[in-house]
Amino acid sequence: MALRAADRLKVVLNHLDRSGVNVRTSFTSAQNLSHHRPEALQYTFDTDVLSPEQRLAYEEDGFILIKNLVSEEDINRFRKEFERICKRDVKIPGLVVMRDVSIAKSEFVQGEKAVTKLQDFQEDLELFRYCTLPQILKYVECFTGPNIMAMHTMLINKPPDTGKKTSRHPMHQDLHYFPFRPADRIVCAWTAMEKVTRQNGCLVVLPGTHKGTLQEHNYPEWEGGVNKMYHGIRNYNPNHPRVHLEMEKGDTVFFHPLLIHGSGMNRTPGFRKAISCHYASADCHYIDVEGTTQENISKEVEELARKRVGNDATISFQDSWAVRGRLVQGDRTSL
Ligand SMILES: CCCCCCCCCCCCCCCCCCCC(=O)SCCNC(=O)CCNC(=O)[C@H](O)C(C)(C)COP(=O)(O)OP(=O)(O)OC[C@H]1O[C@@H](n2cnc3c(N)ncnc32)[C@H](O)[C@@H]1OP(=O)(O)O
Ligand SMILES: Nc1ncnc2c1ncn2[C@@H]1O[C@H](COP(=O)(O)OP(=O)(O)OP(=O)(O)O)[C@@H](O)[C@H]1O
Ligand SMILES: O=C(O)CCC(=O)C(=O)O
Ligand SMILES: [Fe+2]
Ligand SMILES: [Mg+2]
């Protein structure tokens, strides 16, 4: 969603005013704006990385796409490591290999064709390098501030749809999964590992929805089944403008955890790969989600944790994040 030109100008002026630059005289329509009260930018910090236009775009839309941010060489290395993991040449502590629900019980699909997603690769030195790339962190800092934790890591290998439409990711807000706040100090970096298009199931976003609140999430009632923990929002406005984020290999989108997004079916014979990390300011704090819309996911995560570590230790929703999060810049002040 583009801001109206006059509104953009107003916010830019305000931004520049607060940074001590007197530029009002350089804008022809400045006089007309002098009666406007300044509004603060809520979602971004001024670190000299984002241009005023880019800051405004994120404030207004809840995402920003940076082209060609990760090199071909790095992406090829991540891809090789992914292959090694799928062949079981390496075993990484904590890493979860997820199969698509439509083939979860099949013995006939093996190797990387059976893998929909790697999750929690924080102990894999090669893949975790993605989360520490300086050119990514430089942008992340604009949203989180200087103390940065990598909270959640994924390599998504969206499979060709088997005909059951299970390759879709329902519309959701990532904040549903996070028991920490404030939301504005959390951001996801998502990098295309190859060309992503509407055909192979690119990200679909509803611009501006980051300004709303966290919605109730449940399993969608999809005939062909739904992947574990793929909760979706039932009642999002189907008439809200949708943007399909088609991207080239290495392009990276940064988006707010309240931004409603999902991804469509993969209608191609190839696997659509992307690598992502959710970052949060280390100054964020954990919240109690009892009695909130997040209670369902909290119970589900605690149940999964119990299955993994056994009944002896109790791992809370909050603990599950505290043990997986890794500091990537600054000090681990809180999270
Ligand atoms: C000491 C530290 C402990 C900390 C542990 C904490 C764990 C917490 C995990 C929390 C994840 C939170 C996600 C955060 C997301 C952030 C925002 C991003 C939004 C999303 O990505 S939403 C999607 C998130 N999805 C997941 O996190 C799912 C992760 N997957 C898994 O955990 C496993 O792959 C899974 C699905 C549990 C399967 O376990 P696995 O042991 O590998 O498989 P089995 O073959 O033993 O099958 C067990 C059982 O599950 C069925 N199954 C398998 N795959 C699927 C599937 N894709 N969908 C649905 N069901 C599946 C399988 O058929 C078996 O069923 P039975 O009936 O036979 O028991
Ligand atoms: N019936 C549905 N209920 C809920 N969410 C859906 C439904 N169909 C699609 N979605 C979600 O909407 C987003 C876009 O999905 P969809 O498969 O329509 O892809 P698309 O790229 O819009 O494809 P198309 O070209 O067919 O419109 C995804 O997040 C998807 O999971
Ligand atoms: O890569 C995708 O299909 C979307 C993944 C996503 O939104 C998520 O895992 O939170
Ligand atoms: Fe998501
Ligand atoms: Mg559609």
C-alpha cells in the first residue's frame, strides 16, 4: 500500500526534523504541511541503512523486499548442507526434519524429496551462517535494535503438491507462535534460494495488516489434511488486497510478525526452497499466554516438547524458545 504522497512527505519531514536536518525549505509544499503535528515512526529505527522511503514503506506495509542480498555462492553452500542433512551424512542436535503430511506415513518417498522443512538448525554451523550474515543483520537492526537474538530458523523445501493441496501454508501471523514482546521488535528474514513465483507457491502477504492485532488461529478445515502446527486465521478479510511476492534467488524479504501471510500450492514439479530466520531484540520479554488466543499453540508445543524430552522435565512454551534462541549481535539482555 503506498502512502498518499502528501502523507509520505509529512512523515519524511518529521523524520528528518527529528534527526536535526532542516530540509523543510527544500520542499515546495512545506508551508502547507506546517500545521501537521509530527507522528513518530513506530516500526523502524534510523540506522542509516533504510532510506526514508524504505522506512515509510515498512511502516505502511509491514514488509520490505531487498533484492540480491544473499550471494549465489552462499545459497549454493546452504543447498549443499541441506542435501547432506537429507542424506543423513550429518546429524545435528535439535534439528527437526519435517515431511509433508500427505507422505508422512509413506515409506516410498526418501531423501530430500521427502523433506518439506528443516526446522531449528541453530546448531548447524553452515546453515546458521545465514543468520549471522552481516548484510542481513544490518537490516535486522533497523527493526530490532542492536541486541539481536536469532529465535527461529527454517529451511523450507516446499514440495510439488501431491494433489491434496497440503503444500499450501494457510494465512497466518507468525506472532501466534511467539510468547515474547514487543511485536514491533521482532522481524523475519526470508530469502529465496531460487526463483519463487506464483506457480511454485511464493509468499502471499496482506499489506498493512501488521497494524492490526493478533488474531485467533486454528487448523484450517482442509479436505486433504493440514501439516502439524500449520495454524491459520479463519476470518481474515478475503477482499483485502493481496500481494504475491515473486522473488529471484538471493532476494530477501523482511516482515513484521503481525503481517498476515501464507503461501499457495506448488504447481510445479520442482521443490521451492527458501531459508529464513526470525529475529527478536534480546531486550524483549516473555509473556504468559494463558487465557489468550495463543493458548492452543502453547499446549501443542508443550506436548511436542514432552514427546521429545520425556515426562521427567517440563518444558514450557517460553522455555522452548529460550533454549533454541541464539545471540547473534550485542548482549543477551533478556530473552
Ligand atoms: C530441549 C529442547 C526441547 C525443545 C523442543 C521444543 C519443540 C518445539 C517446536 C515448536 C515449533 C514451533 C514452530 C514455530 C514456528 C514459527 C513461525 C513459523 C510458522 C510455522 O512454520 S508453522 C509450522 C510449524 N511446524 C512445526 O513446527 C512442525 C515441526 N515438525 C515436527 O515437530 C515433526 O516433524 C512432527 C510433525 C511432529 C513429526 O515428528 P517426527 O518424529 O518427525 O515424525 P514421525 O514419523 O515419528 O511421526 C509422528 C506422528 O506425526 C505424524 N506426522 C508426521 N509428519 C506430519 C506432518 N507434517 N503433519 C502432521 N502430522 C505429521 C505422523 O504421521 C505420526 O503420526 P501417528 O498418528 O502415526 O503418531
Ligand atoms: N480455501 C482456503 N482457505 C484458507 N486459505 C486458503 C485457501 N486457499 C488458499 N488459501 C491460502 O491463501 C494463500 C494463497 O493461496 P492460493 O493457493 O490461492 O495461491 P495463489 O498463489 O493465490 O494461487 P492462485 O493463482 O490459484 O490464486 C495461501 O496462504 C493459501 O494457503
Ligand atoms: O515459505 C513459506 O511457504 C511460508 C512459511 C511461513 O510463513 C512460515 O513458516 O511461517
Ligand atoms: Fe509465517
Ligand atoms: Mg488463489
